[in-house]
Amino acid sequence: MRTHEQHPNNMMAAMHNMMEEMDNASLHGDPDNHFARMMQLHHAGALSMGDRLLQDGRDLTLAGIARDMIQKQKEEIAALQLFLNNNRPMPHSENPVFNSAMKKAMDNMDLNAAQEKLTGEADNDFAALMVHHHQAAIEMADLIIQYGTDPGIKKIAGMMKTDQEAEIQLLLKWLNEHRDQHLT
């Protein structure tokens, strides 16, 4: 288990809180259940970051992206919970290769986020960190598409991947247009 240092940046603090929740989550069960539990926590981190942006941000474009993201991810959390309610993990059905790859995706997100040059401005920091956050979700979606067995969870993962790839493009466009304004 990792211990995340406290970070004075609100967006990074939200990322660290999410990582701690995911680090403390049970990894028992088959890949489908593991993915659903972990993605709920991952989405909760995005919701927290989106809420912080809507509270502290100033850019209307990013506010629109955050509102759309929050709505989609709330729907996905509900779909994941429905899956978990109806699909109990089989005992001793862990997949060590899948579990390791999921952990690696999260560790890479954590490392990339830690290396990001943050400005303390909600708009910039949300966009910069959410790119890494979404990239990790795409990697995890790819893993469940490869290792999962439930067609419903694979469909949810495919939709997540498509949505988050599109959001990354919007965030990168915003960063490219605004990055110079925030660097000191």
C-alpha cells in the first residue's frame, strides 16, 4: 500500500484521495467485478475533481466539459453498481496478470500526475490532471475488454473508453490554447 503525501493543490489532493481509496479496495474476485469496483472509485475521484472545478474554476468551456463528464460518470457508476449487485465474484477467481496490469495503470497515472507542472489555478490543474486520470481509465477499460468475460461490463468499458478519449482531446485542446497564460 502506498502512502500519498498531502499536497496543497486541491486537484492533486483529490487525485491522492482517490488513489488511497483504490489502494485500500479489495482486489478479490474475477476481473469483471474487480474492474467494476475499481472504476467506481476512479470515477468518484473524477467527480470530486469536477466538483472542485465547478466551484473554483473560471473557464466556461472547462465547466461544460466537467458538467458533461460528471453526468456521464454518475450514470456509469450506477451501471457499475447494478452490475456488482447482480454479479457476485466467484471465489478464487482472481487473475494475477489482470490485477498487476490494473495496478500498473494506476501507478502510471499517479507518477504522471506527480510530474505535471501545476499552477494552483483550478482550470489549468483540472485539465492537466484529468488527461492523466482519463488515460488510466482508458488503459483499465482496455484491460477489461481483453480479460473480462461479461459482455455488459465490456460494453460499459467500451463506452467509457470512447467518452474519455474524446474528453482527452478537448482537454488537450484547451491546454494548448491556455497553457502559456498559466505558466510562470
